[in-house]
Amino acid sequence: MRAVAFAAVLLAAAAPSRAAVSITAALSHSEVSLDEQLVLSVTVSGDRASLPQPKLPPLDGFSVYDSGRNQSLSFVNGRMTSSVIYTFVLVPRAAGKFRIPPIAADGAPAPTDEMIVEVSPAGGAPAAPRGTASDSRSGRGGPAPAAAPARRRAREVFVVATLDKARAFVNEQVTLSVRFYSAVQLVGDLRYDAPSMTGFLTEDLPPVRNGTASVDGRAYQYSEIKVAVFPVQPGRLTIGPATVRCQIARMAAPGVDDFFDRFFSMGTPQPVAVDSPPLTLQVDPLPEGKPADFSGVVGSLSARVAADRTEIKAGDAVTLTVTVAGRGNLKTIPEPQKPDLPALRFFTTESSMSLDKAEDRVGGAKIFRTVVVPRVSGEVRVPGFSFPYYDAQRRRYARAETDGILLRVAPGEGKGAAAAPSAPTAPELTVIADDIRYLKISPTHAFPSAALAAVADLGALHFLPFAALAFASILAWRRRRAASDPSGNRFREALSRAEARLAQASDLAGGDAARAVALIDDTLADFVADKLDAPAAGLTLKSALDGLKALPQPPSAETIERLRAVWEEADLRRFAPGAVGGDARSFAEAARAVLAALDAEVRR
Amino acid sequence: MTRVLLLAAALALPASAAAALAAQSYPDAQARRLYDEGRFEACAAAYEKLAAAAPRDAALQYNLGNALFKSGRLGRATASYERAFTLNPRDSDARANLAFVLRRAGEDFVPPGIPPAVFWAFTALSERELAGLHWLSAWACLLLLSAFTLAGERRRGTRAPWTAAAAAAWCVFGLWWMGLRAVLPPDRGVVVSSRGELRHGPGPNFGVAFTVPEGRRVRVMGASGAWLEVGVLKEGARGWIEAASVERL
């Protein structure tokens, strides 16, 4: 009977009544890093069973996941009060300071106060408050020490709260059991005040268990409530006391014999409140190495994908159903990332959730449905979807992955024609994929690239045009100088002209000695005439020698004598052939030597 | 006029011979078959051998870039496309694929603020082609100037316009060549490691200044042991990186 009443208090809904509604909101913490999450708890309370839902405004900077609601009802002296706690998980999307705007509810006279959350970059300082995590893992998995019964009223009634483990990871399920023992008859209603659980997400694990147990040799009846709690932040977290308020029927005092006294005294109820001591849970952060798309699920997951059909036409729709099932707080699983495939167009994803609480482990399945339209014909593969999670048993990150799906797409039927637009529009290209271009199947044309490259590679040969220009410049300079100073040019070029004529004479010496000698004789006269800038005709040996001696830098006397000897021998060989021995070639050589000496000594 | 044409023909003769040598058979059928079968690693190895035997073949460098990109080596693919582009800058395929891989590396093929048509025209000739044109015009200019110098007064009037034109071409191609070397310096390299770390000095004892994504083009500015001092062309940042992380062009 007591158990039924207890359950009824927890689960029943009462008729609405006129009364005020109030709304409050609280954050699990006000500072958080990018790789963490926080919990926003919005409590709507009033004295009626049907309470309005809070109106959550858009929250910039956060992805918001609805994590469920807890409702509690209580009847005190026939008056009902009700409160509903809506829990939202906020996952920060960027670093900075973000505002949680006031949250209102219909019927509430005032919204909640504005709150500020400071999000630090990933890996930054952990949000406060934080407990000190121990490195020891020895306590993991074992049940927390059972709390001693609190305020056991002569062991007539008491409450015990326990956790199934003393240490857990962030987002790992821990089961809280609250057991109310009673060894006496209870009168009236029970009121159960759930413990405060800041820093936890909670999920009820119905039904209320009832039974009998013997404690310290005394028989008790008990009712037990179980709640799955998911810590959302690391550190040492506290679960507040669970309180049960009830009324005990008092028996008549000893020594009262009067029947009426006993009759009236036994019905006097006595209010009693018993609570459990607070519990603590050591929450460890998840280890390093989180996948980039990790959403915080701790447990075990599996995933599968199915398509309503796999043989379609381009432009037709296919419904993909992705199911993620397993244990853990599946509410935080985000929708799968749609692959960026130009051949497929993905539409909005819808999700639904079915909870499974078998064996007091929260789990179930989250189902995502999305419509896909292939844009091209042929075989189009939809890649598999992947959901990361942390496997607390194996202590490693894992992935639940689906297989890919192969769609066989036939060419479409050109639905655009049926649309019959009012104005004719030119068909446009549809970009399906951006990729590199295909191989070259023949060599590219090398000309003129190779030709120009060959010119560039001539290296030192590029010196040639510069040399040609230099040569031309020198030649032109000499020409100009000769034109501007004929006598000087005649003086400078005398030897080279004489040598050329003497070489010619040497060539003639073998065949025509007379012509060779005449040429040598004329060369001597011409050379001296060039040096003196005088006409060669009529130049005698005497006038030649006098002229040379009269130069500003005359030749030496020895050279003068050598010139005289050669000149006279030339005249003798020319006009008295046979008078002088020796061949004309050696004579030409002797004449060249004399002229060279003369050229070296004389200066204008 | 006739002499000028003869001069140009004489200069083009060795170049024509080089072009004829380049137009040989194209022995990449096996590598192409590997590419079509999706065996990109083996295809890349085959093209590497072919490209090593003919380093001036732009098409082989292009095909090697394709095989490297398909086998997931973005940095080395970028280097091959750069070589193909350098050898034959008017090849639209090489330009397209180079722009594609540079986008993957976070870099623009056409520098920001420059109209694509202007950039296309500016890079339409390769550095070697510009060098060839520069030297061709230099030869023409200098030889015409020599002839002009030696010519008599009568002939100077007819040779002057040709000489001036050659001099102008020499200046234009020379400036163009220098400009291209400034925009696409010959001592370039490409980051080929997946996450190139640029340090403050040549060695692990110096801290990491910043990281460079694979496929980014850098200018090699110096070397010390197994480390190179490089400047990232896009951002202008400068640092030291392991030589093995950079493929020089």
C-alpha cells in the first residue's frame, strides 16, 4: 500500500488549478573549454500538474541538445506542487563570451536572469568548479560505499542512497539507487525530494521497485527508485541528500487502558523526514586523442544504414535510414555528416529516438532519416557513416561505422520539361565534380619552346655578338681617324704597306727577280715618302736622308747608314743587274728589317 | 632586309634541330594503363622513371603530377605540375591542374589583384623561352649595330630602323625575363611533407615558428646542413625547414 502511494506520488498527474508558475535556470558551470560541454537546467514549477514548457531562445555559439525532462509532484496537506526540470546539453562551437538570454514560460511572471558563459579554446583551463582527479584507477567499477541510514527514527524508517561505482568518466552512466525502508505503518502521503545533482544529466529508470528486506535483524519493507546519472564535467561531484517525508501512525502510549483513549491516540499521525547523506563521485576526464567529430558519447555503439531502394533514376529520391544503437547517452549523438559528393544531393535530416532501459542501463537507438537525390546516372556509392564514441570498458575511442550503399542510377526523364517555365531558359551546366584533368596522351609541341631554349643554352657563344660589335667599333674608329688625319695615317701605315709590298717582292723573287728588285726599290722610296708626308716621285736618296734627319725624333746614324746601304744596293740591283750577288728574297728580308728599325725610331 | 632574314634563319637553325630531337616517340603506354586501372602508386613510379630520362618533357612531368596527386602526394604533384608549367606555360591542362592542387594547398595560382588575362599573358612564355628571345634579340641588335657601325652614310639610313627595333625587342624581352624571374623565381621549392614545420633556425634546437601545409610553394633562400631557409611565397613568412620536406624545382 505504501509503495503504491509512493509511486503514485511520483508518477501521477493532478488536475490543473489556478496558481502562479515560476521559472528558474542554472548552468552546470559558467566557464568551459571548447572540447567540453555544459548543462543548462531549466526548472518550471507551480501548483498544477500541467506546466508550460520553457521557451528556449536561440543560443549563439552553442549546439543545443535536448537531454530530457524530470517531473516531480508532491502532495502536502492536500495541496499539490509540481516542478519539471528540462535539461539541455550545450556544446560550445567557438571560444569567447556568450550570453544565455532570459528564458520565459507561459504563465511565469518573469523570465530567468541572463547568464554569461565564457568559452576558452580547446585544451584550456578546465571550467570551475573542478575536483582533483586522482591518478589511481583502483576504485573504478566498484560500488560506492553504502551510505549509512540517516536520521533513522529508531530504525522505523530510513533512506539509503548508493552509486553503482565510485569513479567514472565524463558522460559514463552511473546508477543512483535511493531505497526507502520502513518497518512501521505509514499514514497519508509520501513526499520524495530528489537529490540535487548539479553537473549531471539524469534519466529515470522506472519502475519503482518494492520488496522486503531484513536490516539488523528487523524486517522492513522498502521502495527503491533508480536514476541513471551522466556526469558532464570532470572532478569530484556531489549528489545531494535524497529526502522522504512521511507520517507514521503512533500507537497508544503504554499504560493507557481505556479503549477510547487507545482508539483516538493510535490514529494520531506523526510527520517524519528522513534523508540520505550526500554522495560523492570521482569523475575523470576522457583521455586525449578524441576524434575531431567526437560528440561525447561514452558506452558502446553500433550503426547500420539502409536505403528504401537502390535502383532508381537520376533525380528520384532515396530515403536513407541510419540507425545508431547501443548503450550510453545517445541523445548527444549529432546527425551524421553528409558527405560532400557532387553526384548526390542530400536534404534535411530528421531524427527520432527510442530509449531502452533494460537492466537499468540507458541505451536505445537514434534514427536519422535523410533524403538523397542522385544527380547523375551510373553507379553512385554513398559512403558509410561514422559515429565516434568512447568505450569505457576497453578504455579507447572507437567508431560505429556503417557500410556504404551502392545506388544504381538510370538516366532521368528530364523533369524540367514538365515544369514548363514561363520564359525559356538556356540549360546550364551542372558541375558534378572538380578534379584534375586527364593524362597527356601525346607529347606537347616543343617548337618554338625548344628552339628558344636551345638559343638560351648557347652559353659562352653569346659573347660573339658583343665581340663583333667591339671589332666593328674599332674598325670604324680607325677609319674615322684615317679620314680625319691623312698624313698621320700615312705615317702610321707606312710600315704595314711596305711589309705587304716586300712580301709580294719575295714571292716574285723566284720567277721575276727584276720586278722584285724594282718593287723593293720603290717600296723604300714610298716608305720614306710616307714618313715624310712627301710625294714619292722625285725623292732621291739624299733628300730622303735629309728629310729623315730633319724629323723631330730622327733615326739613329746607324739606321740612316743601313737605309743608305739598302737603298744604294736596290738602285744597283735595279739598274745594273749582275753587279750584286745574292737572291732578291733575302734582299727583301734585309730591306724589311731596315724599314722596321726605321719605323721604330722615327716619330713625327 | 635579306641579310636580316638570313641572320634570323641562321640563328633558328640550331633551335630547329633541338625541336626535331624533342619530337620523339612517347613511350608511356604502360604507365597510362596503370593510371587507367587506378594503380596510381605503380603509375607514379613508372612516370618517375620516364621523367628522369626526359626531364625537359613537359607532358611527362604533367602525367607524373597526375599520378602523384591520385596517389595522395599533393606536394610532389604540385612540384611536377610546376615543372610542366615551367616547361610549357601555354598548356592549359598544366595550368588547370596546377591551379587545382594549389587551391588544395591554400594558395592561388593567379596572384590576388591581378586579372587572370594579364597573368596569363605575363606567364605565356616560359623563362627559358624568354631567355631565348632575349638572346635572339640581343644577337640581332648587336649584329645590326655592328653592321650599322661599319656602314657608310648611305646605308645607315636603311639599317637604323631595324637596329632600333632589335634594340627595343632586346629591352622588352630582357625586362619581361627579369620580371618573370621575380614573380616565379627559379630557386623555388614545394613543401612535400604533410605538415612542414618552419623553425627559427637550422635545427631542432630552434622553436617552431609556424607550419606550412603540404603543397605550398616556397623560395629557397639559403641552406645549412640538412636545413633550408625558405620564404613562403604567399604569406612572405620566412623560416628554416628540413631539406627533406622541400622538393626543389
